[in-house]
Amino acid sequence: MSKAIINANRSIGTINPNIYGHFSEHLGRCVYDGLYVGESSPIPNVNGMRSDVVGALKQMKIPVLRWPGGCFADTYHWQDGIGPKISRKKIVNTHWGGVTEDNSFGTHEFMELCRQLGCEAYISGNVGSGTVQEFSDWVEYCNMGGLSPMSEQRRVNGREEPWNVKYWGIGNEAWGCGGNMTAEFYANLCRQYATYLRTYDREHPVYKIASGANVADYHWTKVVMEQAGRFIDAVSLHYYTLPRSGNWQDKGSALNFPRGEYYSTLFRTLRMDELVENHSRIIRQYEKDKKIGLVVDEWGTWYDVEPGTNPGFLYQQNTMRDALVAAVNLNIFNNHCDTVTMANIAQTVNVLQAVILTEGDKMVLTPTYHVFEMYKGHQNARQLESYVETSLTGEGEFQVPNLHISASQAEDGKVLITAANLDDAKPVELDCILTGLGKRGKVSGRLLTGAAGAHNTFDAPETVRPETMERIEPTAEGFRVQLPACSVAAFEVEI
């Protein structure tokens, strides 16, 4: 039996809802066919947004959505995507599949999507191939409430009031597809761009996010913080989990993977804890009197595309292995909520570790979706210190702890404990001890479990779904429960 201790007397802060954020790039079928089908589509929609997808994302309580990229962002010129759709400029998506982009989904459409979702907008600006003026004009177009050239253009295009977009990314992957810059060059450019991203309403300040490091490039974070830290509000971090480390040409299958790759995937995703901790230490070292956040705005699994699909569309299936990856990362972000201010899984629909897959008028929720839905109670809750006794499980060099947890307490007093059993073969008896809380009431639980390769399809959409846990034994100190192999659980304790 393993013991878990939840200590309500200690907390590092409130879990920012934006930790549960998502990412939508003009890539494959994420935006077109996934989020947006157009007003004339026979698929049920509101102003072109798929009603089924919007409904599912609202149920999951999506807090923030990043757009338009990704690599696409640094080739995107926002004025191509405004005005009458018939006259919008067509471009070629050179990064993803070489397909023609008709720009029918632009700024107004994205903001309409965020309105329907009830979420914040996070816009990544073009630094790689754009200009300071272009980026500055985009902020003015979105946020200027008075009279100005950009606000007048917005009104001509049908939007009277400003959207007051808070989150702006100063480029994307400037070290790679966003310009192949050095840290020193980007830091100076970031200072320049940040100067012209103006706040037009004091009640709606702009939150400026610098293009941050790739994985463990600590030099990048150090230079950006040292030279541009006082001009920004956060620095980003990108880290993708690959079953086969560094092998981008042969990443492994999303569905047909050996047991060793199940464990290598979990072993590598656990590295996120080290990366967040190390980058956060650098940020703390240079942030001085201004709090600077860490934004993990691209994370998730990356496998070979499904056979027969466009290699540039990055379409992959999603299994219980991915659910565990999501559970581990969200636990990590919860437990670093003093520095992690946002995270955005890649990507929302039909791309990489998607929470939703679509095919024509069909929609399926993936195991990753269910983890986000089960964890949504952590949003805006007070993180609680948690410990769990673990033993190592795995294959060969890829040994991982069998248990991974986080906990929080909401304003109404309810405690949410999320736990994952990473062992693919052995269940675990868990004795959960709660300290620092008042009189405890009912304990309820939900469980997501299945074989490592279990997944949902359009023909069998509910193979993997949460079930109510019937056997939760109350104890004098908390509760006792059995976690099946390869499972994610969420326990709610009434106080």
C-alpha cells in the first residue's frame, strides 16, 4: 500500500486557470474542419464555428486559446485575414503541407470563437517575417477603443467595441522556424517590439510573452531575462514528448507501440518537472522587482502521423498513454503554479495530442480530453502541498515512479486530488491522508482507465471514458482506494 499526504497547511499559491490552456494553429485540420467549418456548412455551426466542438470545449472549461501559431504565426500577416472574405488574400501554408490558405478564418473569426467558448484570446504576433509597425497595428486594431486609423478600420469591418486582447506572444520559436535567431539578437528585438505593444485601456493591460527556450536551452532564458526582462511579463517554453528521443524522422506510432515505448514516453514527459524548475530559477534570478511568469505554450506528445494521412497535417490518434502524459504534465504545472502562469497543449483539434478529433460531421473526444475535463476543478483553486510514496516501474533504462499526484482546494472548500497510476500492469492500493482541513464529508471519485493503447474511434467513441468510482473506503484520516493499472483518477472531498 502507498500513502499519499495532502497538507492543506501549505500552499505555493493559486493555480492559474490558464495552465489548462490550448493551442490552435493553421495546421492540417485544426482550424478548418476542426474548429471552423464556415457559415454555409451543413455541419451545425454558429457563425461558422462547429457547435459540437464548441460545446465540448466549453464543457471542458477551456480558459485560453493560442492562435494562429506556431510556425505559421511568423509567416502570418494579419491584414490578409480581415475585411470581406471574398477579397481576402490567398496564401500558401509553406510550413504545413503546402496547402492554400484562403484566410477565411482571421482575427474577427478567432475572436468570435473565443466569445463562444467564453475563453481568453492569446495571439502570437509575427516577428520572424513581419515588422514592428504591423504588430503594433494589430494590437491597436484589437484594443483601441477611441478614434484611430486601426480602430476605424475595425469598425468598418463590423466590430464597434475593442476586444481588449490581453495575451500577446512576441514571436514564436525565434530560435527556429521563427527566424533562426541567436538569443542575443532576439532579446534586443524583443525589447523593440515590446516597446510598441501598447496598453490602450488601463483596466485591460497587455501581457507580453517573449519567445522562450527550446527544451533545456537555459542560455536562451538567461539572455532574454537579462536583456529584455523588464519589458515583458512572461517567457515561454516549448517541450514535446517523443517516445524515441531526438529522432524526428522516426518518432514511433501513436497506436502500435511496444511496452518499452510506453515507458520511454512517460520517462521523457516527466522531464517537464526538471525543465520548469530550472527555467523558473533563472527567471527568479533576473526578474528583480517585477514578477515574470513561465508560459509553457507548446507541450504534448508527438508521434508519426497516422498511415495514409498528409505528413504535413500532423494527425495522430490518442490513447491512454497520452492520457497519462496529460495527467503528469498538468500535475507538474499545478505544483509549479507559483511560476507557471499558462500552458497550452498542442493542439486543440485533429493535430498532435488533440483533445478532439473530427471527421466530416463526426466528433470524438480523446482520452486526453477526459483528463482535462476531470482536472478542471483545479482551475483557480489553491494548490495544496502533496506527497506520495512511490516505487519504480518500467522497462530497461526507462524507470518511472508508479504514482503521480497534485491537489487543490476551491473557494467552496472542496478538495480535488488527481492521481495517476503509471504502472501498465499492477494496481495500487492508495491510502490518502488529509491534514490541515476541517470536518470532512463525502468523498467521490471518477476514474479513467484502460490498456495503454486503448483509444476512441468514430465507430467506438466511448471505449475510454470516465466512470464513477464505487469503492472508496473512508478512514479516520482520509480515504483508501485501489487505482487500476494505467489509470487517472480525480477525487473530490467535501469539507
